[in-house]
Amino acid sequence: MSKIILDTDVLIDALRGRHATKAFLDEVTDRSIPCCSVISVAELYAGMRPEENEATADLLDGLVIFSITRTIAELAGHFKNRMRQRRLDLADCLIAATALVEGASVATGNAKDYPMPEITVLPAPR
């Protein structure tokens, strides 16, 4: 079964109960293992409202969470360096590198954040 890394925006939309996001996740998780990067975990907790703590933990408990390895960090650095003309966020480069190393696609509402030709992006509803 294939893997899909859910970008932070998709996880936030799921937590906020967006129906379009729920339908999208139901569809993609029928054929893929839902995953995320530890980067998204940090981003979720950095912006989390106090009342979202339990729901956030429950959502994350249902995902495979990938750590950042040296290989992923080096690849992310290469992505950022290679695409200097675009203002790519290092967090997005780390998520993209994780996807490449893990053989996963990235589900995101911000496809422009993942211009790397090596990455398969599944556009999520916005």
C-alpha cells in the first residue's frame, strides 16, 4: 500500500472539521497509509488552540509520523539550495525530502510549496 504525507494545512483543515477535507481524506486513505512529518506535529502544536489539544493528539495517533534523519535533512538542504530563486520554506523542504525518502506522495492545499519535480503532490481542497 502506498503512503501519503499529509501537509500541515490538510491536518489543520481536518481538525477544523472542513467537510471537503474529510471527504478528500476518506478517499485518499482508502488506498494509502496516512502519514505526516514531525515538522507538521511541531507546526500543529505551535498554532493549536487550547481546546484542540485532545483532538490534535487523537488525529496524530492515527498517523504514521516520520522523523527527520540526516539523509532527509541533507536532501531538504539540497532542495532549498537548488531552488534559491523561489522562496521555499525550510519546513516544506523537510516535508518534501521526507516524502521522497519514504516513497510517499504529499497531500497539500498549497501545491506551490512543493515545486520539486521528484515529489508527487495530491492537491487537497482549499
